[in-house]
Amino acid sequence: MFIRSRPIRWILVTSAASLIGIPFASPAQAASHKAPFDCGKTFFANNWSPGHNPSGSIDWQSTATDAINGENVRATAGGTARFHDAGSTSYGKWVEITHSDGTRTRYAHMSSMVRAAGQSMSVSQGTKIGVVGSTGGASGPHLHYEQRTTSGAMDTSPTVDGVTVSLGQRKAVTSSNTCGGSNPYTPEEVCGSGYSVIDSAALGTNTSAKSPLSRHCVFQSQLSPQPPATSKGCRLVRFNLANW
Ligand SMILES: [Zn+2]
């Protein structure tokens, strides 16, 4: 997975707001959804049209750098999760979360769930509810995801992590879910151009001696030499693969 034949410069980018004391923004809406994956994971959101049932659903699929099969599935917003199993048909193993404002989200085709079918549990944004798979009518590993209104109607232009994916669109979305909670900035907002997200899986809760900071994402610099901190206060720390 990693290319070891040439030096790779790794940069640790911390949450700017946590370092320089920018006041955290209040959530814009009651049901503001983050992507249903671990912090920093990037996957394609496909809003197939026509031909997707129900229309307006999102199929999350792998990108070239992050394979989606076996990934943790996380609540995109808090609420009450109910667990279901349609067997080898339809959604397969699936979860519906009813959020505090009455809107709902659905997550389908999971290989496993954190509760048995028929059970329910209270979830926060980021709570793990299952694992990506290909159960039910899925032809390959992906996560089928829906946002529904209080009446149960489909929102055919769902927004996750600030990215709206309308009918017929396919967009790459980087998850900020479980990145630490209160930082209102995405890595792209903090670091601007000149960086590309590689992978920050499982680093959102890393409080090891490698860093005293608990909120960070790993980037590979596209610039040489290493660029200075941005005006938004990125703290850049050099690592090599051996450190990880
Ligand atoms: Zn689907």
C-alpha cells in the first residue's frame, strides 16, 4: 500500500482552532450530517440517476486509495438507531436512525451490526453502528445511505460533511466524523491547496507520545521543501514511515 522506494514526507496537521483558540462555530442546522466513516477516510458518494432505488440514495464506494469493504459505519448524526435484517434481499443488514428533528438516515448492506436485528440503541454522531459489506441485494461491497425527511420522503440532494450530492452526481467526500468533535474546519479548510489527504484512519483518537495533540490528520506534502504553516495556524510536524 505504501510506496517505500522513495522518501515520503509526512506532515501532521493539527486542528488549527484547537491550537490558536479560534472560537468554535455553532452547528448550522439541527441535523448536520457528517460522512458515515472514520475520520479522514475519503470515499466516492454516488447519487445514481436513473436506476437507483429509492431515487436520491447514495452508494458509497471505494476510491483508488481507500478500499471501503470492512470499513466502520458511523452515525452521520445523533439519534435512535434501529437494527434490521432483510436476509439475502433488499437492504440486507441495515440500520435506520431517527434524529432529534424527526429526520432519518438509513445504512444498508452491512456485513455486521453492533446490535442484533430487532434491537435499538441511542447513538451520537460518530457512534459505530456496523461494518461495510455486501449483504442483501448488493452486487459488491458498498454502503447504501439515505437521508429522509420527517415524513419519510427521500431527500434527493443529501449533504454530508458540507458536500451536497444531487441526482446524477458523484463526488469524493472526506469524512470529518470522529475527528474530535468541536473543530469546525475541514482539513482542506485548514491547509488550503498544496496538500492531499492520504489517510488518517484511526488517528482521530491518537493521543500517544508521538503527538500530545488528539486531533490531527495525516497529509502528504505536494510541495518541496516543506511549506510553512498556513495563515490559519497549521502546525506542521515532520514524520517518516518508521514513526508510524
Ligand atoms: Zn444503493
